[in-house]
Amino acid sequence: MEQGVYSIEEALRIADELDADLIEISPNAVPPVCRVADYQKFLYQQKKKEKEMKAKATKVVVKEIRFGPQTDDHDYNFKLKHAIGFLQEGAKLKAYVFFKGRSILFKEQGEVLLLRFANDLEEYAKVDQLPQLEGKRMIILLSPKKKK
């Protein structure tokens, strides 16, 4: 089967002779692009390609770590260990300080805590977004550094 420009009747006749289907590949092209092939096989190959593409796509996991404005050292270190583990698995990290009631007065304390957290993780992660106050939470986003 040679490539070329054929009339619809001619293309259908060729497909019929080869006991195959005429498949429209790109209808908006001028003239429209078609292919002579087995339609079921064509669909199967399309699905297979889509499956491969989906498998190759990386899934981004976002883990969250919550602090209070007055988180003590022991809790902080415990959460830091977990954060390191998450980053080594390749997950993104969303750390936030949650302010309850009047604790919103300690905004600076929360920011200091998050910056210290980012600083302690600097060999494992890079900062995507600096601490930002959103409602009752101050959030920082970190993503894992690429392994060399």
C-alpha cells in the first residue's frame, strides 16, 4: 500500500481489497489523513501507548507536617526525622504552623519555626514557597533535591 492522495471511494476500495479498515487519523488536515489498518488492532495499540505514557508519568505525593507555634524541641526533632524520610522517598512536603485562638499573635514565632525547619532540611530539600500566612495557617512548601 503506497502513500498518496486518494479519493474517498478509492481509499475505501483499497481498504476493502486488503480486508482492513480505513481509519481517519487527523480529520482537520487538508486533505484529511487516513490509514488502512485493522481497527481493533489500532485501538489496542492506542490503549497500550496510553498505558505506557501513564506508567511513565510521575505521581507527586504531598506529605503534610503540622506544628503548633510553641512546638518543643523533642516534637520538632521527631517531625524533622519524618520529613527527612518523606523527602528521601521523593515526596513533596507541606509544613505548616496552625494557630489556634489567640496564638495568631505569635506569627513571628511560627515563621521562625518554619524557616528553622527549612534550614535543617536544606541538604534534602529546596524551598518552593517561603512561609506564607493563609488564614490560621502559616505554610511553607519544600520539594526533594535531585539525587546526584
